[in-house]
Amino acid sequence: MAPRRDNPKGRADLWTTRSRLVTVNLGLGFFLPASHADDSRQLFPICKRCAAPGVPVALVNGPTMPDPVFNDADAVIRVAHVFPRLPIIGYHGFYRP
């Protein structure tokens, strides 16, 4: 599922209240336009909504990204500091090129 740019929190509300969602999978480097994992405008409303019920957010980061500039593990660390109760799953690398 990809959040709509006009209402990412609304989509997160839908995902976490009307479905039996297990994980929200976000590959922000694949969005058009692409963005970093700590993009507060796009990601933070989703993280805030998912943190309350404990719905994990899976963030892709690594060699599968369309541009190495998005392989920033520090961005995910910043998300974890802003949302300390949010379960975060990191996959596909999390390394610097």
C-alpha cells in the first residue's frame, strides 16, 4: 500500500482501524518523487498512527533502492528517535554505499 500524498494520515487511519493490518510496508525511495525514510511530511503521520496500536512499519533501505542517495540508515535512526514506541522493521540492507 502506498500512502496518498494528499492524506497520508487518513490512509494510515484506514489501515490501522478498518483492517487487520500486521505491518505497513514503506519504500519511500520508490515514491514519485522519491523521499528519504525520515521525510516528516510523508512518513511521520503514518508512523504516529501506527505507533499507538503497535503496528510495525517496515522500511526498505539498501541495494534495491532506485538511487543510492536513499540508502541512509541514519534516516531510520532519526525516525526511531522521534517515535520510540514504533516497531520498525528494516530490510534490504541498511548500509552506506
